[in-house]
Amino acid sequence: MGTGIEQSITKNLSFKTEYLYYDLRHDKLNVAVIPGSGGAGTGYDSKFKNDGQMLRVGLNWKFD
């Protein structure tokens, strides 16, 4: 999801800005045995947050 604008400065030059938000969902990994425990561990959970925001700005040149 995002938004952006582009504004012409001259005939061949324009300025742009974009805002992007991404969400790749959250993952949970359950590891049943702790390595090196000889199988006696109860394990642990790992969570991964896969989202973020991005802001881009730039200049565009149009060739005739």
C-alpha cells in the first residue's frame, strides 16, 4: 500500500516522492528441542516481524 506524487519542474525534468508500507505477515517458529540439551529441552518460540515503511524521492529526466 502506498501513495506518491510527481510534479513537473521543466519540460524534461520532474520531481517525485513515494511513500510505501508493506506487511509480509508475522511468522512464529516453534523449535521443539534446544540444540545441545540431549533432547531434554522444552524448546522455544521465535517471532519474525515482516513489515516496514519506505520513503523514496527522485528526479526524472524525459528524453525527447
